[in-house]
Amino acid sequence: MGLRQLHPNIRLRICVGFIQRLLGIMLMPLVVIHLASLYGAALAGVLTLAVAVSGIAANFVGGHLADVYGRRPLLIAGELGATVSFALLALVNSPWFSSGLVTFLLFLVNTCSSQVATPAADAMMIDVSTPENRPLVYTINYWSVNLAFTTGALLGGFLYDGHFTQLLTGAAVLCAATTGVVWRWISETAPRTGKEVATGVPAMLRGYLAVAKDRVFLRMLAAAVLIAAVEMQIGYYIAIRLSADFPEQALASFGSWTAPRVDGVAMLGILRALNAALVVALVLFAGSLLNRISDRARLYAGIGVFTVGYMVWAVSNTGWVLIAAAVVLTLGEIASIPIRQALLADLVDPAARTKYMAVYALNARIALVIASLCVTLGAFVPPLAMSLLYASAGAAAVLVYRSLLRMRAARQAQEARAAAVAPAV
């Protein structure tokens, strides 16, 4: 099956999602930098924290509303909110008018607009996909996400100075276009249960309480946190270790010519850029080859080599060893992520998908806290201990996913038996 055979909503969602992530990675850091230039780094950090907390709250509200009113209204509201906020941000950061307070408030509105629609977008991808094509869907989406992040970071870095207003104006135009696409072509996909869904805050709290009691889902969330916590080490403990311990060295020499020497910070940039470039270059090609391998083998081997790559990053100070580890861990990332996302889609309750997606998004927030704690821990233990800690996290994640694969197999067998009995009845 190829991209053309997928549901139109999936194809449109991937395209719209690419633009959203491109704008987010390109502009949101620039808004933070702009606030820091106006109010100083300390106050800008407080304002950014307030935006992040509000975004989490909006994510939970959106998860409930999308189960009550459907996916499409939330997607339209999110796109419309982004369009208006970007347009007003361009206005209040123009030569004619400037306001730091209004910039912050619009930044808040923009983030909440995006987050309130995110659970609906994630649930829609599940609604119109099947267990058979979900690995393909998530492979393509994963490639799109990384391409958007790479492109957005480059554009934002090069165009910020002197072009901030133009970037915001362009973002408003693109969001207006995606709003039109969602309004005109994306259809409603929320499953029809035949039951009236309760509204209001008490109903929302009861719904999330039910999600919190789902032990299968909590296992998936725990496994996702373990893997995300290891992945985020590149921006926390590993970044600090390389900057402090990595000896300046030349990565190549030919005769009398020697490549420029790199320090730990430069090496960190090389590793991050290589990881992103490999994902963009290989994920679609690798997906067609990996589809011949069972989900179980892809998941176990993917998490295993991913973890080994980070273990090497935690201890090695040799440039080419670090680069080889980057290649290895990227291949593991490419192999395992579509299977992990498909497993999540297969095991959550269809009647409350957006609530599950909203809670599942917390895995990145929890992992950030763990990554921050690892910085403190790394100041007291040697790199080898941190490497072994990563190994423990990877092994624990594999064990959790092993139990989840068994549960999915049992559930699929039960559904198959029920389908076979139904015609006879």
C-alpha cells in the first residue's frame, strides 16, 4: 500500500501537520528570543513557563471536547486561532506598532490554539487508519515531522534578523490556507457509539479519571516515558558531558590537509544534525524494507540499538565512534517508532481516543523532568553509570512492550473469534 491508497484525511492531515510543525519550530523559539530581548531572560523564562502550562491545560480540554463534539470542529478552531494570532503578532511587531505584553498574550493564544486541536488530530489519524496500514501511516508522519523540524530550524535561524514581521505575516497566510483546507476537505471521523456523550467539567474529569485507571494504557505511557527520557539526554546530560569532557580533535585528514578541529559543542551540533538528516533521508526507504520484518522483531531490535547508541554517546570521546553511534541509534529510532505508535492506536478505547492522546502527550513532559534530574545525577556519578542507567531504561521499555504485544495479540484473537461467531448468530 502506498500514500495514494490511504484515506484522504490522512494525506491532508500529514500535509497540514507539516506546515504547523514547520511554523512552530521556526517561529516559537524566535518569539521567546524576542520576549527575552524585551524583558530579560529571567522574566522571559517565567512567561514561557506560563505558556507551556497553559498549553498542557488546553491539550486536556481539547481531548475532552473532541470526544464530545467531534474532531473536525476542534481542528477548524485550532487553525482559525493560529491564523488570527499570527496575523495579530505580525501587527504588534511591525514598524507601526509594538507591544511586548500583547505579543506574550498572542503567543499564549497561539500555543493554546495549537494544543487544543492536537488530540483531535492524533485521534483522527487512528480513526481512519487500520491495524495493517498504521505502521506506514506513522512512518510517513514521522518523516514529515523531522523534515518540518529540520527545515523550520534552518529558516528561523537565517531569517529572524530583520525579517521577524515578514515571517509572522507569512505564517498567518499559511495558516489561513490550512484553515481553508480543513474546512473544505477534511471530514468528521469520530466513531459513532450511539450514546450521548456527557459534557461539562465533571464529565471531563470523570473521563480522564477513567483513562488514569486504564492499566494497559499506563504501561504504554510508562514505556514511552522511558524511551523519551533516554532520547532527551542529548539535550541535557550528554550535551553537558561533551562540552566539558570531549577533547578538541580533527575528524579527518588527508596528507597535509586536516579538517577543522571540533570541540564538544561543535560535536553536539554534528550529532544532532546527522540524526535529523538521516531520519529525513532514510525513513521512507527504510520503512519499505522493515515492513518485511515482524512487529516484535522491529520493536525489540529498534529499542535495543537505539539504547546502545545513547549508551555510547554517554561514554565515548572519539568523534567517529560518536558518529557511528548516531547512525545506529537513528536506525533503531526509525524501526521502532511506527510500531510503538501503531500499538498505542490499537490498544486505546475508540470512544475516548482524544482523551488518551491528550494524556499520552504527557510522556514528553515527564521525560523532560527526568532528563533534568539526570543532569544533577551525572554530576555525582561517572559516565559509565549513566550509560548503564540508559541500558536499564531501554531494557525496561522492551519488557513493557513485550507484555503489550501479548495483550494486542490476545485482543485481536478475541475479536477474530467474535467476528467468526457473529454470522452464525
